[in-house]
Amino acid sequence: MSGIPELLVLRLLSRQEMYGYELARAIRESTRQAISLGEGVLYPALHAMESRGFVKTRRRTVSGRTRVYYAITSGGNRRLGELSGEWRRIAGGVRALLEGT
Amino acid sequence: MTTERFEGLSQRLLRAGIAPRHVKRLVAEIEAHFADLVAELRSAGLSQAESESQAAVRLGTEEVLIANILAHPELRSWARQRPWLAFVLLPLLALAVQFVLSMLAAVGVIVFSTQVLGITSLHPGPVPWVVRGLQAYGVWIAPVAAAGAACFLAVRSGAPIIWPIVGCTLVALLGAATNASFEWSPAGPRGVLSGGIGLHFPDLGLTSSLRTILTILTVLIPVLWLRRRRRELSSLP
């Protein structure tokens, strides 16, 4: 379960660049509030992903406020592929167990 | 600029060894997030106090935030990630560089004095004092400077004390084992410069033992006091 924030963040950033608050809102909305993260947890995860080269940042001033926007990198896209595959395997296994096949 | 609400978070992260550049940006982002949450909740009809209270819950408590940040070792400062490098190897290297530079400076002073200023060994003026000062720097002060800088960095980044103690001891031993001497004899019209740099290890003589102890005491006593003081201050409510 530890890779879930990373998977969600990379998936959302693969669609468009976002800043932290936007990301938190997008996670709430796109998971139909099924996944509830302490929103502050996002930032260390984002910084760690940046250190590992999965996301890159740029500062943009919007309505007089400076925002740090995050965008996925090619390394991040590869990581997203790995995490998605892993998650599908786990979800498939759990589904098989629940359906008794 | 960090507001009072997040000042404690900032200080605790720095003390825990998170790199200052990460602390600055993390706190700024969390602060902006908090302001966005408050604005969102205010627009939903909540009062300022209710909005701030709910925004704090959604962000997570300071303890949760710190635990999550500390769970990412890559966010720690380089000195906390590689303490053996920051507090042992680099001080030893800094000592060697300072020693070599001070000796080169001593040679440079003599060469400049004789070649450019025309000073001779018979009427050397202040040159011997400058050279002795540079020698004294290389032999006595450089170990204290190298060990002191490492220990100060260790206290500032909240690193485990064992690394700066090891680094300081090794710097003190190496510094005490190093010697340099210059002789500017009046032979010839401009004098003859002879010099020597020596490393005698292990050196259990009185002078080198005194130099070792002096470096350790000069550096470690203030550092241990400073560390204790910082701990006392951080434990205050």
C-alpha cells in the first residue's frame, strides 16, 4: 500500500502539471473520496519523487501567488508503468480471491 | 516567509537533519496549501476559526507531517546522509589543505620579500614574524579550525555526536603529528631558504600530546555545551 500516493500522483501528473493543492483536490475527486490522505503527506512524497527524477518543478505566479507546479518526467512515466502493473497484479489477485475463482 | 503557525515545524525539521532547501520549500508549500484550504472552507460558509481548524485536520498534525517527511531519507541534508564524509573525511582533508596552503604562503612571503622587495636575511624586517605566524597557523590553528567547523556543522544539523567526536579526535591526532619548519639563513646575498614538513605518527611526545589535547578541548567543550543548550531549548514547551 506504500506506493499508492506515488501511483496516484504520477497518474494525475501524467495528464497535466499541477501544484500541491490541485493534486490533493484531484486525488479526492478522481478516487471519489475513497482514498483520503493527510494532504500534507503529499509534499514529502513530491519532494522525494523530484529527488529520484520522477517529477520536475517550476514556479509560476498565479493571481499574485507563487505556486510550485509539478510535472512528470520520462523517468516518472516509466515508474508509473511499473507501479500500475504492480497494482493491477495485486488488484487482480484480490479480485480473484474475493470472487472465489 | 514562514508564519508563526509553521515556524515550529520548520525548526523541528531542521533539527531532524532535513536539508534547509527542502525545509524552506516544504514549509512554504504546506503554508500555501493551508491558506488554500481555509479559503475553500470559508467559501463553503464556515467561519475563519472553523475553517482554520478543519484545514489543520486535513493537512495532518505537525507530528504526522514530521513523521512523513522523516520517512524519506533522501530529503535529509548531505551531511546527515553521509556523516562519515562530512564530519570525518572532510575535516581531515580541510586540515591537510590548510596546512599545505599556510606553508605555501610562508614560502611565498619569503620569495616575494627577497625577489620583489629586495629584503635580505640580514635585515629581514617583519618577514620572520609573518612566516612564524603562518607556521603557527598551520600547526596550531588549522586543526582547531577544521575540527571546529565540522563540529559546528554537526550541532547545527543535529547529527549524532559520535561522528564529530571521531572526526575531531582524528584531526587532533593528525594535526599534532604534523610539523613544519623554515630556516632563512644569512648565507649568500639574499639568504638561503630551507624548509621541512614532517609527519611523525604515532607521536607520543609531550608537545604533540599537548597539541592533541588542546585541539580536542578547544573544540569539543564548547560544542558539547552548545549541543546541550540546544537540547534544553528544544525541550522547552
